[in-house]
Amino acid sequence: MQLLGVRFCLVADPEQAESVADALTGLGLSNLIDAGVGPFAGAIFSASDDSWAEFWPSQPGMTEGVVLQFVVDDADAFAARALRQGMSVEGPVTVYGERIYFTVLPGGLAASFHSRVAQRLTVRGAGHDTSGADDSETMVEDDLEEAMRGPETRRKTRGRC
């Protein structure tokens, strides 16, 4: 289990989100999605492929708040460990090629664990898993599925960054 990157996501009132993005741009950071025309649509300031800060205007389906996102090599394993530590975990959801689980850290900070979804390679009609999964990874999936069935754990997902 390895941490690959950290992301910060803020969804706020459109004026506040734009003000934060403008301040960071004023400090010399480059907004990767700045269109420069029309209303503010969001901003991403990237440090690497797996680490960045993103700022979005709130809108229907995007609740205002902060999410600390951990990019990891195996979100399933991190979720299973969080469940063993007594944390509540929601998910998984798969979006933008990532498998994501959500939790709330002590003090109320929303957090999520993201890992890339394994690719499948088809050779002459036969599916071959290219993820390198072995028996230990299968055991993690089994442990996670069992833990997710627990009565204290909700398995619903929400629209967050």
C-alpha cells in the first residue's frame, strides 16, 4: 500500500471559488482549465500527475465543502484497512478511470482514496487481467466485500469531487 499523491478539492460559492483561483493565479500558479471566457467554471493547479489543488463553483449535485484526496496504488486495500480501524467508508464509485472510496476523518474532514482502474486486455476473445492481481489482492477484495456488508457501514455514494 503506497501513497502516490495528494489532492485538495474545494467546492464553494462561485464567487469564493473564483476568488481563490484568482489569488493562486496571481501568485504565479497556472490554472490548467482556465478558459478565460464566460463564467468561472473551475480551476486546477497541478504539481504532478497525481497531486493538485482544484476549486469548483457549487452547483446542483456538487455540495459545498472540502475533500482531501489520497491517490494510492490500491484504493480497495486502503478502504479495507479503514474499515478494520473502525472508520465508516462509502463506495466504491468508478469515475474518470479511478476507483474511489469516501470517508470522514476525525474532526469532520472529508477524505477519499483514489486508485487507477485496472485495464483489461482482450486477446482473440479471451479476457486477460493486466492488473497483476494475485491471491493477496483477491483476499483484500473478499475482506472489503465482507466488511462493507456490516450493519454499521453505509454503502451509498455521493457526488463529491
